[in-house]
Amino acid sequence: MVVTGRSVVLALLAVGAVLVSGQISPQVTAAALSVVAALLALDVLLAASPRAMRLTREGDTSVRLGESAALSLVLHNPTRRPLRGRVRDAWPPSAHVEPRSAAPAHVVGGEQRRFGVTLTPTRRGDARAAGVTVRAIGPLGLAGRQRTLSAPWTVRVLPPFHSRRHLPGKLSRLRELEGQHTAMVRGQGSEFDSLRDYVRGDDVRSIDWRATARNDGVVVRTWRPERDRRILIVLDTGRTSAGRVGDTPRLDHSMDASLLLAALAGRAGDRVDFLAYDRRVRAQVRSGGKGSQIQQLVSAMAPLEAALVESDPAGMAGTVMAQGRARKLVVLLTDLNAAALEENLLPRLPTLTSQHLLLVASVRDPAVDAMAEERGSPEALYRAASAERTLADRRRVTVELRRMGAEVVDAGPEHIAPALADAYINLKAQGRL
């Protein structure tokens, strides 16, 4: 049971009437309040039953982080009594639902009404409706009934994919490699493409001597980058991925870089698989063939959160090896944390590099670089020394990874996605992929 401000006014008027009459006694006061209580009870009985209401939902089931989703809540009143009151659609605070307050409702018996809400989530993952509170007020406007009903609906909040703006430029570089651009730039690759006349600047190793002997001029072979190669993107979701670089977790920066690489590789005709791992598999996407896997990757990444546990590189390496013995490019997005990598990953690196081409990508924190430049006080010097120690450890780990046959990309949050895409394009240009 709920009461309105009108019932409070009625109770005050009843007390005032007793005072004005001059017959102040417990019996008279009780009688006046009994009349008020009877009116309240009558209003509750005449109000429509919230329990009988039927709720359905329509609208978006997914939205990119930072964008808005439009939903509709349809309330159907199957009873004969009209519903007068308010309806409040509750969502988690991070969903930022509008309108926030309860909406007035007047639904005649046997009819329905649609209530629109807009969600602008600020967290990636699944936003689930918490329930719909229906308040029905009686015809006197004094009191009514209230009940929270279940109306399940989930909106999956997808990664924003900010690095999408780099995709046209990277695709242009790919077209140059494949000889589709008007500049007719040729990559080395390893798949024969065609013959053409020698021009100044061509690699002499590409001269086709047999074709040259049959022609008046020198003829060279051209190559195109291989297609239909396998790429496995491995996302480290362990403890270090929870660290914030700027205002965003390292995990989200890594996701953004992964999406750009996946979109680029899909356009290049390569097959892209995805694996999120810390101490167990958190998400996995297997390519069903050529073409982009972006929608599947985005959906798989959406609910991922960093696990506050140390990653298990041995288990990760075993899971990667279990994906098949065919040679592939393994792109590991992790933090170049010297303690974790030297103790766990580096001893197991030969197992991976002996069979696959390994590319390690890490998000570099610009705050550490800025801290290394601080001077002017003992505290600043101490911070600078600590930062320089951290940077030296990253450089040492990078050198060790490259010595063991892995490629390394270490860039800031604004540059990690294009830098990783460039590394992929360079590997194709060199014929290593």
C-alpha cells in the first residue's frame, strides 16, 4: 500500500475539523481518523492491480560504448479497471537511463501504453533491466498499490572501436602491397603474381633470367602477399590488464588494437581466431572461413573483465599449441612486465616460436615516460629513478623477446592500434606471414 500527499491533507483536515468543533476527545479523534482510514482502504481496493499488468519490451539489444540505445516498455492492462499512477523502469546506474524519474501512466482497461527509455552506458558488458515498478492509485487519489514486476531485457555494451578511423589508411597500404593501387607498388611476398619489365630500383634478385633470355629487355618477377593465412589474437586478461593507462584499462586499449588488426586481416583474406586467457579460457572465437570476424569478436569481447589473478603463460602456450600445428601468426597482447614475463613467458617462448611466428604487443603508459623526465625536488628525482628503472626493464624484456625470435610492438594508447596494424602489414610485405 502507498499513500499520496492528498491523504496527508485529508488527515490534517480531519484533525482540524475536530479541533474546530471543540469536541476534542479520544473517541471523536479516533472516529475522524477511522473515516480517513476507511477512505484509504476503499481507494486501495478500487485501484487496478499492479500484479495483473503485463509487460513486454522492444528495442536495441546491443550498443557501442558511448552511444545510446533506444528501448520501449509496453504496459498492457488486461483488467477492467483503469490504471492511474506511475511507472518506473529501473536499470543499473552505469546504464544512465533517461528519464530517471517515474513516468505518469493512465492506461484504460483492455488497452496498452508504450513508455520510451534511452540508455547511454558508461561500462562495457551486459546491462540488465532491474525491474519495473508499477504504482496504481485509486480513483480518490488517496492511496494505491505498488509492485515491482519482472521484465527481463539485456543490452550488450560493445567495445567502442575507436581505432576504426585508421582502417582506410591501412587498407590503402594493403592495396599497394597487392598491386591494386594506382602506384603499382609490389610487396615481396612469396606467391608469384606476374612478369614485367625491369625498372631502376628493382631488386636484382627478382630478375627472371629465363624470361629475360626470351625477350629484348630485362624481365623481373613480381610477387603478391600471401592470402588465407591464419592469425590467432591472444588477449591476456590477467592482473596486469586491469591497470589503467590514462582513464582506460589496459585491457580496453588491447581490445581496440585487436579489432583494428582483425578488420585489416579479414580484408586481406586471412583467417582470424581470437582467444582471451589468464588462467583459463575466458572467450574464444574460431574463424568460419575467409572474411571479417569483427561482429563475433566484438560480441565476445564485450563481457570480458580483467581477472585479478596472475596469468598462466604455460597454460596459455599449451592452449595456443592445441589450436593446430599449422604455422600461424600469434599476436599476444599483454603487458611487458619484466617480473611476470621473465619468470613465466620467456622460458616457454621457444615452444611457440619454433612452430609459429609470435608478435607481442603492449600498451605503453605515457605517464611513466613523463615521470622519468621529472626533476626539481627529491621526491621528483625518486619518481624519475623509479620510472627509469621500469623503462629499462621494458627495454631489456623487449631485447630478450626479439633475441628469441618474437616481434615486439610497444606503443602508447593512442598509437598501439595503428602500430600493431603496421607490424602486420610489414610482415606480409617481407613475406614472413
